[in-house]
Amino acid sequence: MKRKDLNPESLMMTYGYKPELSEGAIKCPIFQTSTFVFETAEEGKAFFELAYGLRQKKPKEELGLIYSRINNPNLEILENRLCLWDQSDDCAVFESGMSAISTCLLEFLNPGDLLVYSNPLYGGTDHFINHFLSKIGVHTIGVMPNQSIEEVAALIEASGKKDRLAMFFLETPANPTNQLFDIEGFSELAKRYSTGDKKVLIGVDNTYMGPLWQHPLQCGADLVVYSATKYIGGHSDLIAGAVLGNSELIGRVKVLRTFLGNMVSPHTAWLLLRSLETLKVRMDQQTKNASRIAAFLKEHPKVEKVYYLGLLEKEEKAYAVYKKQCSAPGAMLSFDIKGGEKEAFTFLNRLKLIKLAVSLGSTESLAQHPMTMTHAGVDPEHRRQINITEKLVRLSIGVENSDDIIWDIEQALGVE
């Protein structure tokens, strides 16, 4: 086996790092510096020429280190390693998931453009699209999981703005209901509205599935976005985001990142490099645990319905999408508790092992109430339409012993 044929989980230990450049340290040190010394004035000139796009790279030439707002060894090694999981040309890492999303949307949308987005979305993304993009003249259409590709096309035609369609932004599986959108189907629709002068882009927020369980770029997406705080970080001790895609698109994203100044810090990049080494073992255990817990909840008399990809039936429309674009059901699940807010809060307040906190994808299991927490800022009527109700509880399953997680859920649900 050649080095280039090694699996990503093996390459996470060393890829992109040269110990000989760091006193032989087996792990990449933290390059906690703001600026870098040029050997000569000519070298500084050459580095800035590339950084500002004043000339093309020479064969095998790399962008030299200039300033940590532009590049930093920790940042560059992290971006190189993240590319391996999604088989991406390039990656840009940010100081938060929302920073990655907002920068991406700002770079590829102009006043007058049309954005088509999926519902439901993470509450922060929903707010940015519905309350900020409208301020700068971007038109939007929200689509639902039960709408077919042709129904989406009809909405675009009826909008009168099909010529200004610039991007589809999908969050799949959706937060917090695990509803799926067909990336390949939307990719074909994007091609229908693309022209020789303008390509309609597909962006996918893949946070719920992390870099392991779904690879949107292989399904036809142009950009994949992560809140790296979640599975990639995985320890509830950092905030970060990432965008991946081809070199041309990520190059544009990185230019805007440079001027917005929202790149990740060297220390956070170093923490993410640490986390990548255990990403697969963590995520494998989390999905194994979640499958057991979903099966338990499905049979519990105090639970109305469980929203988990592993419970999809073959006759359901979403099942075909799941089998086509996902390799595992993941570790996120939600359920409707019998009753309403009172019963949901009673359950949450009784938990002992599972922590009552927002966020997801970490080593510890977390529980929260989407309607009054992560999605509190979503319009109430819209929340009702996307099934985020008083009885909905969201669980992020961690790496604890699954018997202990089930015990905690069982005692919190209680027995009448």
C-alpha cells in the first residue's frame, strides 16, 4: 500500500506535517504568532504577489507564510487534513460554524440574487437567511422536505426570478428533525438553471453527519459546510467552522475570510488537529449507541414518535435518499414526548447522565428543547410548519456506555 492509499483515519496522525521543520516534535506545535519573518525582501514580494492574486503560482510553488490572518501552519495543516474525508480540493476553516455559513453566503450571493434553501434549518442559519440577507436585497424561497424537485422548480418559475437563481443551500439531515433532502436531485436542478456565464451552486450543511457518514461533494454539491464545533471538534471545548469545495470556489471564500478576519486561531486549529485523530472511533461509537437508543425510544409508551434515520422504513420516500447519500444513520435523534412543554421539561430536568445543553456531536450526550432553545428565534408559525413543537426533544448521543444512556432516559421518562 502506498502512502497516498492510506485511509483518512490513518493519515489524520501525520498528514501535512513535517517534524523536521519543528525540532522533530512528533505532534505539530502551536504556532502562536501573528507574523512571520521573510528571509529576503524578494521573498516577501513573491509571497504577497500570490496572496493578492497578482500572478499565478509557479510549478510546485506554495503560498509562503505572511501573517496569521492569511495563513498559519496550524491552519494549513488542519485544512489539508479535513480535505481527506470529503475528497475535496481545498478547505477554509473559520472561527465558528455561523462564520463559515455567513461568509459562504455573502461571497456567492449579490443583491437581487435568488437563494433557495431547505427547511428546517439550524436556528442561526434560519435567522441569517430570513433577517439579514433580505436587508441586502437577496431574495429567498424556502422549500420543505415533502416537496418534489419539480415542485421546487415550479416555485422558482413562479418567483419571476429564475434568471437570478444563484444558489441552493441545503441542510440535510435537517436540524432538529432529521429530514432529508436529495443532494443529487437538487444538483440536477441547479444544472437546469445554470448558464455558460453563471453556475448555480449547491451548498450543503453537513454538520449533522460530520465528515464520515455523508459526503455531499460526491453527491453533486459544490460546497460542504460544517460547524466544526460539533463532531470534528467533538469535545465541547472549542468553536469553529469549515467550508470545503474546489480550489476556485474555496479561493474566493478564503479571500473574503482574509478581509473579514474570521479565520480560526492557531490554538483552536491545534485542538482540531488533536480531535481529528479520534474522529472515526468517536463517531463509530456514537452511531452505534444512537441506534440502540432510538430502538429503545421507539417502543417506550411515553414516546409518540422518534426521528432517526436508522428507523426509516423502506416504503418511506426518505429511505431511498438515505440509502443513496448516507453511509450510517448518525448519532442525532429527536422524539415527540407524549404531552407538551411540561412533559418535555420534566424529562429534561430529570436527566442525570445526559447534560441539558445545546450543541451536538461531542463525546458527552446532550439534550435540549428546540422550540424554546436553538429554534426560539424562528417565526412561531414557521416552527409549526416544520414540526418543531412543544413536545419535541433533541438528543445528541455521545460515547458513554449505551446501557447507562438508556438507564438515564428511562428514569427521566418515568413510569406512571
